[in-house]
Amino acid sequence: MHQIDVVKDMSQEYYEAIKKAKATLFNVLKLMEEIVKPSKKCIDIAESIEDHIVSQGASWGFPVNICIGQIAAHYTPLIDEDSVIPADEIIKVDVGVSVD
């Protein structure tokens, strides 16, 4: 099936949900530019992102993952964790947005 066929067969409701998820994700990316900074606690960043997604009328597809340095993927900060964003490492943030 070609991409154009998928779009043609998509219901308007489904299409609107995808548009809302995309807009929410773009808003989250803007927020991340502001809050992912050295010395910020990872758990505070994750909770801010998740709260922002919910405030947009969506839900998160999975808990926010914040990976520092050699941790490649799938690390979610624990509620009582004190880890912070270092100034000298690569930071990877993985976010999923779900609508309906």
C-alpha cells in the first residue's frame, strides 16, 4: 500500500488525533530546549515533560527516557533519584505522545 492510499483511507478522527499528537510533540520539543540544562535533575525534567503532555490533552506513550553519555536508550529516572544533567555529556531524551 502506498502512503497516499493510507492517508486516503484514514478516518478524519484518526487524522485529527495524529495532528494533535504531532502538535503536542512539537510543543514538548520547545519545552525541552528550555529545561534540559546542566545541573537540572533528570526526574524533574521527566516529570515536567510528562505533565506538559497531559496538559495538552494527550498522554505519554511511555515514561520519558533520559539517557546520559554511554547509556544508549530506555533509562527512565526513578522518583527518588538525584541524577542531574552533566555539562560535558551527550544527552538523549526519548518521548512518546499518544492521543486517543
